Amino acid sequence: MDINMGELSADQLARLNVLMTAFYERRDDSKLSEIFALFDRNGNGRIEASELQAVMSQVSGERVPESEVNEMLQEADANKNGVIELSEFIEIMKKHRD
């Protein structure tokens, strides 16, 4: 996987779409780790604000404002360490789906 902080490749973006569809429509929780990895652009096991903003902006087709990114981060960051860890990601994704 390309771990740079740049945009997702076309293949990665297509894969993210497939994974998100499986998660939401088929309620397939097994895809969450792979979805997390696509957001974790630097591969350090955490989603930082800059990574969240980069991927969300690419998916939406427009730059997601920093204020919205901070709101998402605050909601997901249960232990308040400033990043989203896999367990927090899984919890918030399930909460928003259900």
C-alpha cells in the first residue's frame, strides 16, 4: 500500500468504495481494519487529523474544513489522545451505521 500522505490511488479509492459498501449495506464488520488502513496514510496505526482530512476530502470531492475534521476527531477519539486508534475507529463506524 502506498503510505504517503498524498491522495489515495485510483485503486485504493475504488477499494475503499467496495469496503464501505460491504460495511454499510451488508453489515460486514470484517472490512473495518482494511478501511482503517486506507485512512492511516503513514501506516503508524493511528489516524491523525491530517490523514482524516486528506481522505475525507478526496472521497467527498472537496476540501473538508478543519473544523469538521476536528469535530469528527473529537467524537471518535474516546481516550482523548488526539488520534483515532483502530478500536475507536471500529466503535465510531458501528455507531454511525447502526
